[in-house]
Amino acid sequence: MTAAELAELDRRISGCRACPRLVAWRESVAATRRAAFRDQEYWGRPVPGFGPAGARVGILGLAPAAHGGNRTGRIFTGDRSGDVLFAALHRAGLANQPTSVARDDGLALRHTRIFAAVRCAPPGNKPTPAERDTCAPWLHREVELIRPTLRVVVALGAFAWAAWWPALSRVYGQRPPSPRPPFGHGALARVTPDSPALLGCYHVSQQNTFTGRLTPSMLDDVLGRAKQLAGLG
Ligand code: SF4
């Protein structure tokens, strides 16, 4: 049943219009388009999670990119961040191919589901706190559905790291540690054996990968650790 429930959740997320500023932005980007994609029809809607229902590894991002997920309709698909992430997932044996260019490109993930804290592309990649909170129930419902198998969540960046704590309390009924463990690349937080481990990773943004702050081998190490924590390594 979970696969059907996830598909239904994806459908409902795709129709959400709860944040007026983000609805206006995603639709305006879709209408104006970037010159390189002028002949393409943009998705221009919220971007649901991607990956199998029985995922053991969750990868939590910030929000879709205006000309990436907001264009293709699949998270991290069609932008430089996704190029880096999916190549690493392929090296780790968690994706069947290293590239991700369109919803119908044949990409399939193994044991892994990718989702974002905010499901609509925000201006400047910066959702407001109110938008983050409005979108949180979608993440919580998604985590609830994959809870039976989910063992580790890789938080891509500090925003995603912070978005995990409300999920922990809503879905698992567990109070987050106080003070919260700080985000860092390779940081590991495990509240109880009954909830997934939280593993920090610098975001796969161009800002980090072009400057060498996040290298492919650093990403490989994090995914290798995530596989171990998920019982896949
Ligand atoms: S950001 Fe989330 S809550 Fe806001 S409109 Fe998009 S899907 Fe809905």
C-alpha cells in the first residue's frame, strides 16, 4: 500500500498552492523561461519526492531550483547540483545511471528517496520561515510513509539539517536534543535507535562544488557512511 500512498501524496503535493509568493514565482519562471530552455514546457509546480517506497536512505534538500526541478518536474533533475548528486549516487550503487536530465530519462534509485524541505522553487533559493513551516507537513507525511524502512537521512546543508528536527518530533514523537547538534559536513546525530540517523553533508550547490568546498570524494564518503548506517554497506 505504501507505494500507492506515496504516489497519491506526490499527486497532492504537485497541486499545492498554499504559499502565494512561491506560487507566483514558480509560475512566472515557468512562463518566462531561461533562453537555453525556451522550447521546453516548464513544470512550474511543486516538485514531489523521488525514489522507491521502501527507501532506507533519505536525502533531504532545501528546495527545487528554478530552472532545474521547477523545469523538469523531478527533484535535482536538469541542473548542475543534480549532475553532481546523481553521479555520486550512481558510484555508490544507489542509482542505475549517473545522469538525470528529464522525468522520462529512465533514472531509478535503489533504496533511496530524495525530497526537499520546501517543494516549490523560491526566489534566490531562500524560502521564508513561514513558507518553510507551511510546507513542512508534506515532508512529515512523506517520512511517515517511508518510516518502516528509513534508517538514515542525509541533510544537504544547514537548512535541511534544521528541517529534520520538526520531522523527528512530528513523525517519531521524539523531542529533539537541546541544544540542537550543529550542522557540519560529516556530522552525525542519532537521537534514539528508533529514529533515523541524521548525517550532514555540504549542499551539492554549484557554489560548493565549483569552489572545491564539496568534492566528489567527500560526497562518496558521506554516501558510503549513509549506506553503512542503513545496513547497505
Ligand atoms: S512550498 Fe510547499 S506548501 Fe508552499 S505552495 Fe509549494 S508545495 Fe505548497
